Amino acid sequence: MISVAIKFGLMALKIKTNKVMNHPYVQYEDTFLWNTIKDAIGQLKTNKDIEIITNEKYIIGFLCKSLQDNGLIPKGN
């Protein structure tokens, strides 16, 4: 669920929606690399080694892009 707060002078409006926003890493979704990183993050969360407050898609996508941009993973994996 996405929550947005908008302030109008003395008045505040909170909007909640179930609409999922696109992220800039859509091209990596459902790749072997994406699923591997997602599983690894899931294990870290299960073990309580990390706590994530950012949308996981942004974290997973950023890591996929970084690994490919630095030549550690070939494009398309």
C-alpha cells in the first residue's frame, strides 16, 4: 500500500492506494539474477540479519544494474 501526504496550508490530506508504481528496473524482473538476489535478501530478512524499509524492487533492481554495469554479470541474465 502506498501512502502519500499532501499539505495545503493548515490542512493535510492523506491518500492511500493499493496501486503499484512502476520502478526503473522492470527489465531485470523475473531474470535468474533478479530471483537469486531476491532469494538472498529473503534469507537475510528471515534470519533477521537485515531490515528493509525501502520497496525491495528498488533494492533488487539496483543491485542487478550495478552488477551488470560493472561487468560482473553478463547482460540478459
